[in-house]
Amino acid sequence: MPSLRVQLDLARCPYCKVDTPTLHSHADFGTHALGNANPRYWRAYSCSRCGGVVIACASADAGEVLEFHPKLESVDTAIPEPSRNYLEQAVDSLHAPAGSVMLCASAVDAMLKSKSYAEGSLYFRIDQAMTDHLITAEMAQWAHEVRLDANAQRHADEAAPLPSAEDAKRAVDFVFALGEFLFVLPSKVRRGLADTAEGGGAA
């Protein structure tokens, strides 16, 4: 963990994902729990690129950071490759929205292929997955509302605007939700059932 100094050294900005961001302190204060327990020293930092604010704390000023918020997003290992790698790259590329959206499309494409949906356009396969009850109608509708086809749109209409930062964030949010629904939650359920079986079930 970095130290709680005037400059917070993080690998990436939690908001714009730029490498080695300039996060400069703008405010500092101390807190403690009831009865003066758990004293902590806090600093609020802003990213010079996107303006996002990160708050971090330590047990003393200039001490090792105990926690910071918001956390850097991580992709659950229950999501299989290459989907996980595409999604990680999409998150890291949020500062380049067009590239991030295309990586999101690649992640969704790989997720569907891992579930044996390999034929037809991306949106056709999403609709087929809905028809087969692999995903819900609401998830299919969400997929159609985010920009996963930015590259195709530009080929069809050269005047079509490039995806915005908001478009990229919505696409990333969708892919995280799809990965959670298709892979992460089932993995948690399997682990829960296994733990229950090992513990002998309910009393």
C-alpha cells in the first residue's frame, strides 16, 4: 500500500483508469470511533486528469494507507478466459471510450461462445440466449441499450459519433453484470452448496 502523503501513489485512477495518475491532496482530517477507539487520519485527493476524488486513510499522517475509496475494479476469476482478459482491458481503457466499447463487445462475444452461442450477430445471439432463458429479458434489453456495436455503427454511418466516456462506462457495467449472472453467481452457489455438504447440512 502507498503512504498517506500529499501525493497518493496508485497504479491507476479508480475513475478514468489512467496509469500512474496525479492524485494531489486537497483536504485532510482525523476521525475516531466512539470512545476514541480506532483513530484514523484521512486525506481527500483529486485526479488531475478526470477530477475524480479518492479518499484514503492511515493510522497516522504519512503512514501506510489502510484503505482507499473507491476501490480499483477487479474482474472475478470465475469469469473464464478470454472474456476476463477482454473485460480487464475494457476497464483499463475507459479513458479511450471507443476502444473500451469494442473490448466490451469482445468480452460479451466470448462469454456467449463459452455458452455455445457462436452463430449470428452479437445481438442475435443475445436474443437467442434470452429465448433459451440463459439470460433474462431485462438483461437482453439492457444489452440493446448499451453501445456494444460501435464499430459496426461507424461502418454503416461514417457520421455516427464515437462512443463517449458515459457510453463506455455503461458498456463496462453491463459486461460486469453479465459476467456476474453467467459465471460469478453460479460459482458462488456451487461453493455454498459444497461448503454446506462438508458441514453436514442444516441442523
